Amino acid sequence: MEVWFEPGSHLLLSTQRCQLVPTEPLEVSDLGQGIAVTAVVTSNRADSDRMVVVVNGEEHGTAFNVTDGDDLQVKVCASFGVQD
């Protein structure tokens, strides 16, 4: 099963800054007891390393297993002089 979350067509970031998306975490639910799925962030830029999965307030790279009750966000960072 895949569930997509998209922050919208535009996400404005100040250069050299990071932002959590969405502002309030999404709570993982309805998976079932003991069921884990992998939360993955991808970019349309093949060389991008400016996004990480944040689960329960901790950063975990671009993929991490989540279960019911976990809070999920994405940390997105902007680099100087790069426009995405």
C-alpha cells in the first residue's frame, strides 16, 4: 500500500534554512497492531540530500519504518543559490 503526502506545489524556504513539513506532525494510524511500513521521502532532483524523514522528533535519513501512533514529518532544507 502506498499513501502519498504532498506539501503542495510550492514550498518557500529561506536559503540555508530548514523547515518541518507539515508544521504539525501527521500521526500514523490504521495500520494494525504490530504492522510497520516504510516512510520514504523522494525528490525530483536526483542528487538531492536536503530532505529527511522525522519520526517522533528524531531524524532518520530518507527512509524509516513507522507504526501506529508514530508522529511523522519531513525536514526540508534549502541550499544557498539553489531553487527547487
